Amino acid sequence: MEILSDLFKEKIKWTENELSALLYILTYQAKIDGNIDEEESKLIWNTIDALPGEKPANWDVFTKNTSNK
């Protein structure tokens, strides 16, 4: 997805809140067709992990908190 490459243009440090919002949006977008396949899931997580800035101490809690928003 070209939109993902745009995330790396600016050299900013992402906060956990920003990563959570991004995860929510990308997951919603991937679910539009009714299914998030393995490739989409890997792309989402690799993108979030590669962004500079804060990273959650516990990814499971982070994911659960994001999905409960």
C-alpha cells in the first residue's frame, strides 16, 4: 500500500496513542472485505514496528486496548 510508505516521510517519533490510532485505522481498512489475511496482518505489524518512537511494553495489552476504543 502506497499510503504506508508515506508514514515514513517525516522524521517524527510516534507516541503510543498515535500508534494505537494507526493500528485501529489499518485494521478497520483491512476488515472492509470481511477478512484480514496473513499478508495484511504482517504488513500492519511490520509497519507499526518500524515507525520511530515509543513502543508498547506489552503488545497484547496494547492490541486489546486499541480494539476496545
